[in-house]
Amino acid sequence: NFKYLPVVTFPDREPTWRGLTGWVQDDICHGTYEKQTGWKLTPENFHALLCGNPAMIKAGIEALTKRNFKLGKSKDPGATIYIEEYW
């Protein structure tokens, strides 16, 4: 019951990449992860690690909190969004 769904924003920079591409926040809103897994995008079914551009992380947090996900650290009870910013 575990699926890892990495997304590359700029596939032209990773010519061998064959996975999901685009903007994470758009994939959240368009149901991409639900289509990929067959699971409803809820905190009961998913945890999200947003890693990378701070603007993407902010947008991803906004999209996920609308679905009742909670930002926190890995040891925080109830946390379902984790972040790692770099640029």
C-alpha cells in the first residue's frame, strides 16, 4: 500500500525522466495522484513530501491544506505534509 510519485517540473533538464512532469500544485488540483493510485487524495490515504523550490512548496501546502492535510515535522502526530526547501 505504498506508492512513490515523484514529479519533475522541467523534464527537458532530465532527458531520461519518464515519470510525472509539471507543477505539483496543478497535479493536486487536477486529480493526477488519485488517477495514478486509485486512492482519494485525503490525509488518511496520503502523506506529502514537498521538496524543492520554495514557491512550489508554498503552493503545494495551500492546495493540500484545502484538503485538510496538516504541515509538520516527521515526528509531529497528525502531520501529513513535510517540506524540504532548497533553491
